[in-house]
Amino acid sequence: MTNVDTDTTTGEELPSTLIKFALKNGAGEIEIDTARVPGDAYREALMLGFKAIAERGMSKMTKEAYPVEDERKAAIKTKAEANVEDMYAGKVKITGAKTVKKASGAVMTEAMRLARNLIKDAMKANKIKISTVKASEITKAAKAYIETNPSIITTAEANLKAREETPMTLDIKSLIKVDPELVAKDAAKKAKAKADKPLSAKQAGKVAPRAVGSKPSPRANA
């Protein structure tokens, strides 16, 4: 039995809110006008709704997972209390709400660039020398800024779209000259990295291939 400590309220006194939800088995949708629901039925609906929220995420709390019944009941109670606290904090999943699209890697890269610049501007305003702060600290602050100001994601998306719609009109190959010394340094760096890379077990077990035109060395008699 569930008790709801609420004074009886007439349907006319209830706020008018239209609630629409999908029926099971794809049977369509139905709409409820809360102003037309009598007090007792209204409280019953609230109780069932809150009960459903409190009991979310308990599919794995089975008898197989918790052979001891008292432990299973304690786990269910703990989860229900956590669900209620999440609801109080506004973290409850809203049925029918549109899922927020996760920003792509390119968008996040642009958002981080914008955020870092804003952090650096704020540092200058507060007379903090950028050269005295680790890059990781600025990155951490930039991430925190994005979390508290998600609108910067929209700005980043707009920037990328504007770049796509504004193609490069300059002949880059005629303006940018490759430096032979830098090319050589890059090739040497890659060669060194390849040489320093440890051999895998499979590669270590391979016999080095014989050079073209060379003769196999004679085997020593046992």
C-alpha cells in the first residue's frame, strides 16, 4: 500500500498541462489534460510516475546477481535513493527528449581553440603570464569553460561551416615553399623513430633475407 500525503484536490483546481506519450506495441499516442484528472487519480499518476523513476536502472539486480535476498533489497534501496537524488538535481532522463548530438572531433578541436584563446585573454586581464603556466593547465581550464558555456560548440560549428563555404582562393603551392633542410630533418626524425622501434616477437624470429646475387655460406660440418 502506498500513502500520498496530499490534500484532496478537485479537477478544476489542478493546473492545465497536456502530457502526450506513446502507447506500447506502436499503438499510437495519447494525450492527457491534467486539469480534467480528479484529485485521487492525479495523485495515483504522480505516485506511479515517481515510482517508475525511482526504480530505473535495476534490471541487473537479479536474484542471480544477489543470491542473498537482504543484500539485493539493500542494493535496490540504495539505487532508488540515488535515482531520487538525481531527480532532485535535475539529472533524470526525460522521456521523449531529443538526444543532444555529440560534437564531432573537428568541432571540439575548434571549440578548444576558441576556449583556449578566451582563457588566455582572461589570464592577461588578470595579469597572469602565459609563459608561467603549463599548457595542460590552460587546456584544463578551456575544457571547464566549454562545460559551463556549451554555446561555444555552436560557435565552433558555425566557424567550420563558414570555412567550408569560403574556399581558399590563393594558390598555396606558388606561395608556400618547402624548405629542403626541414624536409631532411623530418625524414631523419622518422628514420630514427623507425630504427628505435623495438622488433615484435614475430619480426625477431624472422631470418634476414639473403641479398640478391649472393651465395649462401657453406654450412659447417657437425
